[in-house]
Amino acid sequence: MTKEPEVLHLTIPEHLDGQRLDRALAELLPEYSRSRLQAWIRESRVEMNGLSPRPRDPAPKGGTVVIRPQWEAADEVLPQPVDFEVVHQDPDLLVANKPAGLVVHPGAGNPDRTLQNGLLYFDPALAALPRAGMVHRLDKDTTGLLLIARSSRAHTALVRAMQARKIHREYVAVVRGVMTAGGRVEQPLGRHPVDRVRMAVRPDGRPAATEYRVLERFRAHTALRVWLETGRTHQIRVHMAWLRFPLVGDPVYGRKGDVARVSSGLRGELDGFGRQALHAARLRLEHPVSGENLEFQTPLPSDMRDLLEALRADG
């Protein structure tokens, strides 16, 4: 049986003053779903300033919140052998390199064979931590580096560092269109009003900021270095599409019929690129326990290297 996580102690920061408690907790604790947090509030497993609140109660700046998490049997994830590379491991921290096509945790349509299953197979002790210690996510077809806590103290420190934007996350992306310069996108993101699978820029969304710089220009495409300041669902994909430079291969936010200016050979390479061209290439952070400055890098996967070579040849 999975052990319960430790009791969580939080303080409501200034930027969440007055927000609904369930929304504020969902932002402070991204490793838990909002529905789970709402359930814990209703089950009186959450106290705010010593009282039992309701999910809709406003969270005051400086308010103290105590959460006593509880796993249910249905939430248990089975250990399964799953292929992924371990870039770094120590008693408190694990860094994984996720391949394309691997979902990070079970959900609708993906009940098992996820990275979470694989992490539990690699280290069964991760069952004591929410989502096997993962403190951020990558989309199924995004490749690259993921941080995993291996202890409660590391998990708490990593979540707080992520909230404080102290973990540097750098991506490499290939977009359609030729960018003249880098820049910054600061547009709020929320669920699409019609298609609930998609995210969208919307004024009532959660704050989101993305910075990007040009790595290499091609005849009709651009390779970018991208930094996340926040970590919203599909953030890079949505922000690039909002700029009208969608990621190559993006099946959700990409534009169709957009390759008329490329050669027939490159068109075949683009048509055969079966995912969004996005790779989490670098992480920089302080070790959650020792405080040591760490940096991890992983090279581009073979499909993105082949894509860049084809773009250079087309030029």
C-alpha cells in the first residue's frame, strides 16, 4: 500500500491574494490536480488560518494553509519497465531524459506504460511521493529533461523553486516561418472555450511568459532557443502559434497547407516528422538539499537532428 505523503505547509503569496482557495492551491501545487485539491478541502484535509475552508473561499495574502494529503487505492500506479534514460541520480534527485511518445503519467487513454510507471519500477520508494516525485511535465511527444524528487525534502524544495521561477528550463524548437529576431511572449493561457483539449491565449487565463532567441534561420523555418518563466500546459506551443510561428509537426496548434515555399524533398521530411519539434535541452538549478549549482544538458534526438539537416540542405 502506498504511504501517505507528508503534511504540507504553505503560505499564500501576494500575487494570489483573493483568489479562490482551490485555484490558488492548484497554482502552488501543480503536482496535484485541482479536482483532487477540491476533494481534500471538502474532506476537511485542508486548513486555512486554522479553519476548515470551502473551495471557493478567498485565499488571503500571507494566509497559512495546512494540507494532509491522502492517496486512494484507485490512484495507485503499478511499477512497469519503461524505456527512458537516467541522466543523473543521487539520494534526493533524479533527472530523466524522456523519449518522444512516452506519456508522463496515467490518464484518459493512457492507463499505464507511462514514465510514472517506469519511475516506480526504477525506484519503488518513489511511491511515497505525488506522481512518483515528478515536479513538472512534458507533453507526450516533447523530448528531453525532467526533474524527479526522490525524497520529501527534495520534493518540497523543488516545488518551491519551481514556483519562485528559480529553475532554468531551456528548450530547442523549430517553427514554421522566418523570425527576424528573438523576443518575449507574455500572454495568459487557459482552456480553449470550445475545444477543451486545447489551450488558448485568453484574458482570464493564468499568467504565462516565454522568451525565445533565434538559433538558426532557414528558407521558410527558424530554429529557436526557448526559455520558460512559467510552466503552463502547452505553453510554448500555444505562444508560438499565437505569434503565427507554430511548431513544425504540431498536430494541435500547427497550420496546415503551410509548406508551399519548400522543395518537394523537404516537404516529405516535414510531412514525415510525426510530432511537435520541441526538445527540453537544458536544466539549471540549485540542488534541492545540498544547494550545489547543477546544470544538465541532453543532445537533440535523432529526428530533430535529421530535420535540421534537411532544412539546411533545402537552403
